[in-house]
Amino acid sequence: MAQASSAVSSRVLTVPNVLSFFRLALVPVFLCFVIVAWDAWALLVLVVASVTDFFDGFLARRLDQVSRLGQLLDPAADRLYIFAALIGLAWRELLPWWLVLAIIARDVMLLVLGIVLANHRHGPLPVHHLGKIATFALLVSLPVLMLGEAFPVFSWASRPLGWAIALWGAFLYWWAGILYVRETVRVIHNTPGGDGPVSDTLSEEEVDGG
């Protein structure tokens, strides 16, 4: 019974996946609100997205509807919201473009690593907790920065706090990326056939972000 509840299915039309699709559909709405400086509405969209994010994970476990598609949609939605907030705020010159490029470059690097691993007949690396922490920091920092724009009375606190969390998150994001590079090199070197031992640097768990 326990094994059945932990199984990952290939189903597409599930309640958690519908919530994930809804969250993804709100990304362009969120980006438009950020670009036109409707920050209060953008924050509201983020709240709705966060609520659906919580419930799709909760319901997936509760209803035994954990699916491979859901495991892919969840981190994809997180990254799209990060990119949308970064691009929107940079467009308004509230963030420097170098920060946007630094975050995007790290994810491009991970995409390249995934291709390299696939060419060596190896699956994606397990997620490192550091990557999860970095993603969480970025997801928190951007709404904090937007809070000061939506409600200027809070800007004296939200701006320095948001910047501190954003820079720390970007640093951890790249630190985790370097760990992935090191682990990719180790895996390819030690498992030329793609069937070698599991990573001992990164924690073995389901891919759900970071």
C-alpha cells in the first residue's frame, strides 16, 4: 500500500496538474502587471500562484496523484515567475540587467549539463538542497522588492531587504550550479556507460526544483 502511494504516474489530467497549468497561465498576466507597474495586482497574482502551488503539492500526495508531468511543471512554473519578475523589474530599471543575465545564464548552464548527461546515457542529477534554498530566496526577494513599489510606505525596509535576499539568492544559485558542474564531471568520469553509482555529492530525491 505504501509503495502504491509513492508511485509516480504518467497521467496528465489530474487535479494537481490542472492547478499547475492554471499557475502557468497566470505567468504572462503577472509579467504584464509588473511591466505596466500595477504592482499591487502583480503581488495578488503571486499570492494566488503561491496558494495553487501549495495545494497542487498537497493534493498530489493526498489524492495519490503524483505524476511525472507534475514534477516537471512545478519547477518550471517557479522559474518562469522568477524570470518574469526579473525581466519586468529590469525593464522598469528597478533591477540591473546583469542580475537577470546571471540568473538566466545559470539555468542555461544546467540545460547544457542535462544535454551532456543525456549524451552519456545518464539521467538528470538529483536536486541539491542548496539549489532549493537559492530558488526560494529568489522567489521571496522579488515580491519583497515589488512590495515597496506597490506600497511606497514600506519601501524603506523592502528595498534593502529585497536586495539583500536577491543577491544572496543569486550567489547560492550559482554555488549550486558549480556543484552540479562538479557532479556532472564526476558522474561522466566514473560512469562512462551511464549505469554507475548514484551521486554521492547531491542528495537523491525527486526532481522538483533548484
